[in-house]
Amino acid sequence: MQIPYLDLSRLYNWQKENFDLALQEVLNSGRYMDGEKTQICEDNIAKIFNYKHSITVGSCSDAIYFSLLAAGVGKDDEVLLTSFSFVGSVMPIYRLGARAVFVDIDPKNALMETGNIEKLINKNTKAIVAVHLFGNTLDMEVILKIAKKHNLIVIEDAAQSAGVEPNYGSENKSDFVCTSFDPTKVIHAFGTGGAVVTNNEIYFERIKKYRYHGKDNKGFEIPGYNSRMSEIQCAKLNIQIDMLQEILEQRKHIANKYFELLKESDKIKITDYQENSNFHKIVIRTAKRDWLKNELEKLGIQSMIHYPKSLNKYFGDTKNYPEALKWSDECLSLPIFYGIKDEEVNCICEQINRIVC
Ligand SMILES: Cc1ncc(COP(=O)(O)O)c(C=O)c1O
């Protein structure tokens, strides 16, 4: 049996009529940018995240970059974030000439260890990028309390957590939440895409300008970028947003199958998932990760490594982040996508149990 890591054609084929119809509608409308589908999409995104304003942009990386810029974070300012994520979480910080300050992770779920944050704050610290990972979310109540105490901006990197409301507890929400719609995400476009949501009017107006050459009603007022999503992309997202509950239920079903069938042992560890996770990735850990990946490949089962390096290693921070280092050596992501069949998950688990035990 050949089992791909990700097969997007299954979701497309399931909703083929709707996707094709939406495509035709956009093509016939003759309006390809900044039209009705974009407006509906932005309203939908604001609703999903439960924030007032939403702006679609070219990617989550741009969303984080624009958020930092809107909040006035700049050269030599320090920004705290996890040491374990996709490079897209940290690149916007480097793009600004700011300094990334990394925090080691919780070994149970690879999320930033919130207990390690406060000791890294100093007079140069301006912001925290709170990265939600694998569909699990950070405790935002804790992070927002720290941010309030030290007057820091909070940007959530929710690229992997669409459809999941983190715990805000008694705190107000974050300054910005950024998400991604690239094709590997739970809701995705036909290419790259992203969005920022915020409750702050000033930030909202600023980011709207940044995304298109600084344009507002009066003209091109400030230097900006060109980072938008097309009507076709937004039309596709709108269909998936309508199906979001169904998509989440299916992912939960697949995840539960993995948890039920995979034999946890001293050789295989399964990541701790939260009850409301969207199970963006199913990640296991084993000391013999490369060997297991190779054995699965020989059997036609694809897997991926998220992530092979801790973030500090990309730009020469040589400090030691022991938990992130361990995860990057041991983690392996197993197939999960809309339309993966029970028998495929059975086969993956059977093979892993057989190979490892
Ligand atoms: C946690 C995280 N942050 C940021 C990004 C960057 O998103 P984009 O590819 O939309 O720029 C990704 C993308 O995979 C991600 O997983």
C-alpha cells in the first residue's frame, strides 16, 4: 500500500462541485482581487478567531512581519519566541533587524515552556511571538499576564491552530493573531496565503496599508508591500471555512485512531494533544527516528520531520536548548489529511508497532 504524507486531491474531489463552481464564479465575475470573496473571507476569518478585524495577506510570515511593524518593533529590539517551530515563525523578526530570543520547550508537547519566559525579559524586549504548534495552543492567559506586567506586544503565530480557541482566561485577547493558508494547513488556499486578526483599530488600519503599497482612501500614503490574496484563493477558503467543523471532526477521528492503535513504549512516545486540538500534525518521537522513517519509506509509507533543527541554529545562536534539540533529533510526523482512510491509518500503526517492538 502506498500512503502519501499529504494528498490534497482527496479534499478537492470530495467538494469538487463546490470548488469548481466557485472558480467559475470568480472567473466569470472578471474581478480577481479585492472583491466580494475577499470580503466574505475576511469576515469569516474574524469570526473563526473571534476577533473584530481581519486582513488577508500573502502568507503567515508576512502576517507576523506586518504585525511586528505595526506595533513599532524594529532594529535591535528583542522578541521572545519558541526555539522549536517552522522557520517562518522567526524569519519576520530577522527581516526587521530585530533580535530573536529563544525559549526552550515543554518536552510533553513541544510548545514554548511558559515558565522560562520571564527570566529572558530585559529593557530591550518588545514582543512575544506565541507559536501554537501541531494544533495545540499555548496558555495565552499566562503569556498575556507576563506581557501586561512588562508592557510587551503579543503576536500569536496560529499558522497551525486554525479552528482552535486558546485559553485567554481572564485576560483580554492578544494584539495580533496570524495564520497561514498554505496547502499543508487545516484550511488552505490553492497556494500561499495568510491573515492577521486584531481588535485594535490602529493596527488594523496600518496593516491594511502595508499589504498594498501603503494605500488608503487618500492614495499611497506610506511605504508598503504587495501581499494580498486573490479572489480565487478566498473563494476556496470560504468553502473550507463552511466545512470547518466537519474537517475538525474528521481530524479528531484520525488522531484518535492513531492514539488507540499506536503502542506507546520506552521506544515510541506520542505527543500530548489537547482535547480541542485541530491535530494539525500527528507527531511521535523515537530515538531511532531516521531508521524508522527509512523503514516506513521502504513500505510505501511517507512521513516527515517537523522540525529537523531548532530555530537558534539557523542564525548562529549557539546556546543550548536541550528539549528543542532532543525533539529535533527524535520527532516524526505521520500522515493526517482530509480523506485518509481508516485502513491506511491501521496499516501505518501496524507497521510502526511491528518495526519498533
Ligand atoms: C508555525 C508556523 N509559523 C509560520 C509559518 C509560515 O507560514 P507561511 O508559509 O504562510 O508564511 C508556518 C508555515 O508552515 C508555520 O507552520
